Amino acid sequence: MSGDFGGIVRVTPREVLRPGSAEEVAAALRGANGAVVPRGCAHSAYGQAQTDGGVLLDMRGLCAVHEVTPDRVTVDAGATWREVLEATLPHGRTPPVLTDYLDVTVGGTLSAGGVGGDSHRHGVQADHVLSLEVATPQGEVVTCSPGRRRDLFDAVRGGLGRHGVIVRASLRLVPAPERVRVHKLLYATAGALLDALRRVPADHVQGQAKLDPAWRYELTATVYGPGPGIEGAAEVVEMPYGRFADRMRPDVEELIRLGEWARPHPWGIVFLPARHAAAVIEATLAETTAADIGLSGVILISRLSVRGVPALPVPPDPVMLAMLRTASPGAAGPDAMLEANRRLLERARAVGGTRYPIDAVPQESR
């Protein structure tokens, strides 16, 4: 029996393989009789890294960081972003976009898109791939890039492993700041938060909706390096960039201690066209109580700039609404949370929105 972070879908693969090379991945695909599903750290929410009766590829056997230069890093797909950052920061370099939680794999997030607080300026992580090594469904190992096998390059980034398994990636690097300044700003409405997400001059931005006791909105705006502060900030904290990139670690350790990290996580994540985003957010929150989110649930709101990932469908000028629910004791159950996700997806699609494919939505709504 295998599961994922969502804790909702649990099925049993026929076989689990832990390949140690691209050729072993290709051989598994070439000799497959049924589904072959790659699995990194299984941080998906609805069984996307599972297979019922097929072959599960544990990609953590491919976790080496091969080379770091001033403009790129070459890394195996099973390496986590923590391992990437540990290799690049000593050289004063960082990927342009990092996930909030670093203990997910490069191959996993590139296959989904990979969203972070820098995505309003730099797009998703899949926008910053220079080249890929891919094991194709035919059992071949192929190198692809914007100038070589562009069809495959575009199909596997954001393709959830449907068109091949990413086994190695060359990723763009940029100079890493030494220190950052984190600003907290407060807003009364979703519209005001969305306006701030567009205009606040920060390198890394992320909005949240919090129930206290009515819904209010908070923007975390982080400026890399020296420069003027952000007017109107309720709080400003300075810290090293490495600590900021790993800011979730203390919270995760506490959630593990409390048992919340192991609860079901029926996440609902949609991309909304900006002109309809405030209305959808407010309509969704109007029917959302604390029990519908759970003790450790979080609601994230952010703007994206997706540049060149055809397999990741997003509306024009996209806003991400992520209802990161946790089925805590005393909260709504997983079935009720899944039903709320279904309503959210229907509301998003009605205005031209799309879903982020690592979420948890009942199968009939996909």
C-alpha cells in the first residue's frame, strides 16, 4: 500500500523499483506491462504519485547534484530543492524560483510546474529549465531543450510524467542575496490584496487569507538585499537568504510533533483570471469556516507570470488561490473538503480558470 501527502488515495503498486540510472528508468518503461508512475517525495494531494497495480518508480535513488557553474546547475530528478540549494548557495547562486517547502524533488515540481513566491516576476520553476534528460515511454533516453526536441521538452514540463520521466535537469541559476527583509502588510478585502500583489515593489510576494474572527488578508513582501523599505508595513524582519528559503522548516517540525503533518490534506488549488479573482475568492471564503480549513490549514493567494510551459494551462494574468486544507480532529472530514474543492473548481472554470494538477478534486470533476 502506498500513499502521498494528501492522505486520501491509497493504492498498492504491483512493483516498486528504485532506479539508479537513466538507463534503468528507460528499461522499466520499455518493459512495462501497465502503468509506470514516477514518485519523488510524494507531496501531491490526490494519488498523482501512485499507481494501482502498476510499477512505481522511486526516483529518490537519482539524487545527485552533478555540476554548479555561475549560470546553471545540473541535477538528478530525484534530488530535493533543499539539496540543490545546499549545493548552489556556497557559490552565491540560487534558482530564480523556489518552492515554499524545500523537501520536494526537482523532477516532481518540474512535472507539475513549480510555483513559488518569486513566480510573480520569474514564472514557475519549469520556466527556468535549460535542458532535460528524459526517459520516454518507448524506453529511450533523450536529451531535450528549447533548441532540441522542443516537442518533448514542452510536453514533459508540467506534463505530470504522462509523456516521459524526467531523470536529469539543467537549471538556470541567478546570484543569491546575502540577506532579505520580510515585510507584513494587512488588507481588509481580496481586491486590496490583489492590487498590492501587483504594485508592491518586492522580489518575493505571497498573500494569505486568515479568519480572525472575520476574513482578513495579509501580504508577505520580501525584498532581496539592501534598499528602501515598503511603506505601510506592519512588521519588518531581516534574515539571511538561506534561512528565509528554509523558513517552513520550524513550522513543519511543529506540525509533525502535533500529528498534523500526517493528517489528510485535501488541497484545492486553482488559477483564476485576475479580473475575476477577487469575486471568486470572496465567494469561496463566504462559505468557508475554520472547520472547512482545519487546524493547520492555510489559504494562499498569489499572482503568477507563466512564460513558456504549454503543458501547464493557466488563464491570462493568473492568480493562484490555494485552499490548503487539513482534515484535523474536529474539522470537516476529507469527503466534505473534497466536495468544497469541487465547488471551487466549478466556480473557477465558470470564469475561465484552471486547476493546478497536484490538488485534490473528486475524479468526476477533472
